[in-house]
Amino acid sequence: MESPLSSSTAIRVDRVTTHKRSLRWTQLAVGLVCMMAISSPQYVWALFTKPMAAKLGVSLAELQVTFSILIVLQTFLAPVQGFLVEKFGPRRLLSVGALLTGASWVLAASAQSVVTLYLTYGLLGGIGTGIIYIGVIGLMVKWFPDKRGLATGLVAAGYGMGAVVTTFPISNSLAASGYQHTLVVYGLAIGTVGLVAALALQRPPNGYVPPRESAPVIRNARDATPGRMLGTPLFWLLFVMMAMMSTSGLMVISQMGAFARDFGVADVLVLGLAALPLALTLDRITNGLTRPFFGWLSDRIGRENTMFIAFALEGVAMTAWLLTRDNAVLFVLLSGLVFFGWGEIFSLFPSTLTDTFGPRHASTNYGFLYMAQGVGSILGGPLAALLYQKTGTWTAVFAVVIAMNFATAALALAVLKPARRRYLAA
């Protein structure tokens, strides 16, 4: 017969287990809010390019350097930022990141030259958003060793979908009050929301194992240090693949305003709304939904199999988008499909990396891989704009990124899958 003492102990243990389980989901929700707060600098950039270029008197290629600086600093500083988050904890570092992100917009509002825009919107924004992005992803792969694909997909969805909340309000504010007023108002909002959320974050204890695991934890006894990881060809294969996929999506994000106007569909009404902001809103939704969906799928059918499906999907969607570019309705619909085939890179690559090289140095290790997006921002931003200027057509730009989509899909199955199998078996 069970004693009252043992019964009360079991109840107490169960309560502790329930608390631990709910805590990690609370942390995921807070991380999601952090990601949503800092998504606008990247995902509504296309709305600012026309008024900023006119105000500052610069070409599109010059202006797009701002976007590249944002992404390059967000990504190239990620290893350092990941190390600092692991050393000092997420609360302090991510609070700083939120304040820098908000300040980048407020200060950019008074920029009188493109160089000042580089230093505010680009430099401060890149540092601020990078701290939050790498910090939140690094936390989630540790809180959810049993659901890495799903967890990283959900918080990455916050970054992909966060601008859904701001796209139309910012578009309306630009039309009514100009971009300078818009930057100040929304910069203050971004900084405040991000700061409040960051103050609620915490990391799991060392050796954390989720209570009552519903899926097997992927373990790697050989937790690789950053130095060891960088010495493997497998890491550089992942880096090249992520760089190519980043180029594709960031070309669309940074150039969509320009090529939508060249295609003659930017201001065409679809369901009573202008096609460009409508497409940007739909993109944010599909760009968010794809991350947990393909992350969840990869937990079940494997990372590389999922990569092949998603990357090939984007290649097909980009091809159809180019071929039907003068149809405003299809422009909107296919833009959503393009992002559904792209955004999942931010759940698939960090989960694949942590599965392969272990969770101990997850934030710093992913920081090195995340630098691939910085490479993609250069190729998809100013260099894509220069290619357009040289050829006078967006067809050449689309052809390059479509080729990258299909090449990366092939690499996932033909090269990455056997290479990872060999590495983990060694």
C-alpha cells in the first residue's frame, strides 16, 4: 500500500515536471515575440527604397548597400554575439539588441546622406537584430533537444511573420506622413516591445533534458567546438548551401519593390488592395508558416529529404513567377509560394547543424553558419541590382537565383545526406 508520504512526493514531482514543461513553452512564446519585434527592418525594407532614394538622391544600387550592411552585420557578427549570449546570458544581451534595433530606425529618420543611413539603419540595425536572432535560436535548440526543427521553426516564424503586423500600417504611414515620421514611430515601438520580451528570457540549466519526452532527443557525444566544426568539409558544405538559398530569398526581399514596378504590377489593385503591399503581407504569412511546418516535417522524414522538397519548390515557384510576371493576381499568389519554399532555411539549417555538431556550443556554432546569410545579402542585394543595371532585365537575375534553388536541392540529397551519415558514424 502506498504511503501518504510517497503519494505527496509523487504529486510534488509531477508539479515540478509540469512547471518545467510549461516553462520551456513560455520561453518559446517570449522568444517568438522578440523575433516578431525585430523583423520589420529586413522585411519592410522594400517599402522604403523609393522614398529614400528620392530624398537622398541616390541610385537603387547605392541605397541597397544599406540593406546589405544590415544583413552582413546581422550575420557576420553572429559568432561573437552567440559567444556573448552564452557567456553573459540572454536577458542582458537581447535587451541591448532590442534597444539598438529601435534606435536604428529613430536615428535613420534624420539621415541626410546615404552614409548616415548606412551607419544607422544598416550598422545599428544589423548589430541589434543579429543579437536577438542568434540569441533566440541558440536558446531554442537547447530548450527543445527533442523538437529542434519545430522549435526553431516557430521562433523563426516570428521573424518571418512579424512584419505582417506592420506592413500595411507602415505602407499607410509612408503615404500619409512620409518615411521619416514612420521610422520614428515604429522604431520606438520596435525597441519597446523587444525590450519587454527580452527581459523575460532565461537559459535552461546545464544538461537540461525535457520532462516526459514525446520524441527522442538527438544526441551527439562529440559536441564540437567552433574550431573543430570549422575544420570539417561538412560545415562548409552547409555554409555554401545556406549562402545560395539566402541569395535567392534576399534578392526578392530587397528588390521586390523595384521589379514589381518594372513588371507593371506594383500598384494594380488585387481584391481592392495594391499588389505590392498585398504581396508583402502574404509573403510574411507564408514565410512564417513554412518555418515550423518544414521544421516539424524534418523532425519526421529527415533534414535532407525536407530540404530537397522545400528548395525545389522555391525553384519551381520562382520560374512560374517570372513567366507570369505581368499578371498581378499571380504575382501576389506566387510571391507567397516563393517564400513558402524559402523561409524554412531558418529552421532546417540550425537544427541540422545542432544535430550534427551538438548543442553545447549551439549559439556560437550557428553564428558561424548564419554568416552565410551575409554572403547572400551581398549577392542578392547590390550585386543583383548591378546585374539588372548591366543587362536591363530582371530575367538574368531570376535565372541565377532559380539555378541556385535547384542546385541546393540536389546537393541536399546527393552530397549532404551521405556526408552527414559518414560524419556521425565515424
